[in-house]
Amino acid sequence: MYANGVPSNIEAYILFPLAELIWYFLDRTRRGFALACLVGVACPLSEVPIMKLWDLWYYPQANIEVFGEGLITWTIMCYFVYTPFIGNLSRWLRESFRNKNQEIRNLD
């Protein structure tokens, strides 16, 4: 959508509900939703000083300006969606390692 020039408000109307659906299917907890919201807002804001200080990247079609740096609304949804995915991945890895350790202990 971004590359095809879809207006930012239309992107938001599509991506925000999709991000919430992904949270619903992957997490469904209030704590998970709160964490995803926090990460969704904090991470794009943390990009601002990095972009300002080191000039490593920029968003060419930015539609939000924060402290003189341009951001794009869909970065919020990206970080929001990453959060339940990373949470589920970490829980799966923890269980995998726990089961593997149990198998090793049972062999001894």
C-alpha cells in the first residue's frame, strides 16, 4: 500500500484492525494488548533520536512529524504486531528448552 501511494488514512483504517485481529488470534490478554500498545508507541518514538543523531535512515513519505523527524503511521502497527509474535515465540522456546532439559534429566 505504501509503495503504491495509498493515502495514509486508508492504510491506517486497514492496518489498525488487522493488527488487532493478529493480537486477538495470538494473545487475547489485556496485558499483551497493553504491552503491544506501549511497544507500538515507544519504539517508533525511540527511532527519532537515532534518526536525528546518526542520520541512518529516514521515511521518504512520512505522514507524522515528531521532533522534526518524519515517521509513518504503519510503523506503529508493525511494532504492535511484533509484540505478541515475539511473546509467543519466547514461550514456545522456553517450553522447548524445558522439555529438552526434562528429557536429558530423565536419561540420567
